[in-house]
Amino acid sequence: MTVRFFRSRAGLRRAAILAIAVTLVPLPLAAAEKAAPAQPLRTSIAKHASREALVTSPKRASQSAAQPRAQRSSNPQGTGFFRSPAGIACLAVIAAGTGYALYSVSNDRIHSVARDGQK
């Protein structure tokens, strides 16, 4: 007589995955910061308005309006990702992968009977 403790390896794998998932789900919740108590709306608006008044002054506003458009676009934050060195490298890798995929479709070493019948 043979005694089996579990029916298949797949069932054991499923149970292990379920145990890991149940263990890892609460981790993001435990890592979250405690939320600050809510402030009244008027207090929040007044606080934001005071910060906004400190950040923008009439002198800075007039200087930004007087800046030419070309000078604003020279800001490195304003350039696109694909114009950066990392973006160019990303496009090169994508182009190489696409080229290889197209090449391998026509030069495939595996010849199946079903594929030969379609030609």
C-alpha cells in the first residue's frame, strides 16, 4: 500500500505560491507612512497661498515673461527622452532587435512541413 501526502507537485507549488503571496501582500501596507490628520479647508488654502506668495514675486514674474523663447528651450529639463544619450541607446537597441527579428524570419533554420506547404 502506497501512502501519498500530496496528490501532485503542481498542488504543492500552488500552495507555496499562495503562502508567499499571503505573506507579501501586507508588506506595502506596513511600509506606508501614517497619514497626518486632515486640516480644515480654510487653513489649507491659507497655508498654500502663503507659500505661493513667497515663491512668486513680481520681480521674478517680470523676468520670466521677458525671457526669450529660445533661452527657455535650452533648459535640459525640457528636452525629450529620446534626445538624451540613454534615449538614443534605447532606440538603437529597439532598432537592432527589430532588424534581427525580421532577419530571422526569412533565415530560419527550422523548416516545418506545414510551413513548406503554405508557400
